[in-house]
Amino acid sequence: MSHWYDKEGNPCYEVEGKNGMRPSTLRDARKHGWVPSVSTIWNDVVARPMLTKWIQTELMGALWTETHSAENLGAGGGFPEFEKLARDRFNKKQQDVMGRGTMIHDQLEKYYSSVDVPVAYQQLCETVDLKLKEVCSSEGGAWVSEKAFAHHSGYGGKVDLHNDEWVVDFKTKEFPDQPNVKKMVYDDYGTQLAAYAQGLGGGRRLLNVFIDVGSPRVLVWEHEDVNRFQSMFNHALSLWKLVKKYNPEWHDRRVM
């Protein structure tokens, strides 16, 4: 689903439809002058081969499971029936993974907004906080959680966590027994953070925090090639505008 923001940085994810609220679309954005999110831009115009590979692997695994499950053996039916079962299985797993990630993000937002966190998530939030204190020390002052913004070049977003020195994005994953953080890092992540840093005014360091959904294990990675990542995003933004035939940028009098 695409995400949109107005020029004040307010999220505009849904609009009133004939049958209640519905997800906002490019047509709605054109009508209201909204800007696309960082992830909307990147996902629309840039291939993500590792994500594609993961989806293919999960789909093949789901198909294998369905065609070899005891309840389906000897039940007859052709490929279309098994394909539907496999896609249903894959979609359920994908929703479960996304749901766990959303829940963890929600609890971290509460934690850094000084809202009580359920006991089940207290250790995880404290582990993340200890890691940030270790890596970031006291640089940058207090953390701000879930800050939404819009940038005059025509995009917006919502930042998991930031202060005056750092911009942080949380990634939830299923860690292997011996996790290697280098294998978890992709250019997509650095580009996302660089776009956020630019949207907040620039000058911040970029940090991914990887969180194991199965245990309170936390790893971090600082992206140092900021200029390259920022250039990658801005080129993707220019391509997005051409592909969509929509340019929502505006003149910012503060930028001379």
C-alpha cells in the first residue's frame, strides 16, 4: 500500500470512500497535492532482488508443503488448487511477519514516548535502549519517536527514531543461530535512512537497529556512505516523478 503525506508532514494514508475509509491513491495525491513516502518511491521504481528471492523461496516452500501435506495427499485436484492453498499459506505467514514487526515498532514508540510498555515487551525495549546508549553515547540529546515530515523536493516519511545527531530505523528479523549483521544490510536500508536524514534537515548519522523477533537480541549497523545513499534516493525520486507524471515539489523559501 502506498503512503502519502501533505506538505505539512501529516500522514494521509486513508480517505473517505463510498463504503467508508479506503487507502489513499496517486489520484488522491494529485487532487490534494500530497507527496509520496520514501518507501513508496523506492518500491515503485527500484528492483529489490533479495526481497524477490525471499518471496519466491517462501512461495515454493508453501507449495511444497501443501502438495505433500497429509490432508491433501490423494485428495486430487490440479495445480490451480494447490497454488491457491500455497498462496494462502504464504500470505498468512507474510501477515504474521508484518504483524510482529508492527507490534514491536508500536511498543518502541511507546517506550520512547514515555508511555508504559506491556511486561512482555519491556526487556526488548530496554535491550534496544541499552544498545543505542552503547553506540550513540549521549550524542544528539533526547530521542524523538515517529516523527513525520514532508520535504520540499516532493516526498515525505515517518522516522522511527531520531535526535540531533542520529536518524534510526528499526528492522525486525528472524535471526539465525549465529547472526552476521553484514549479511542483514542492504543498500535499500542506507538509502531509506539518507532520505529521512535529508527530510529532517540533513547532517545526521544513519543507524539501522536489527531486532530478533524471537528473542531480545539486537544488532546495529551504521551506514557511512551518506552522500552515495542520498544521491541514490534523489535519482529514484526524479525517476518516480517522470514515471508517474507527477511532481509535487514546492519552493522552500528557507532554502537559498
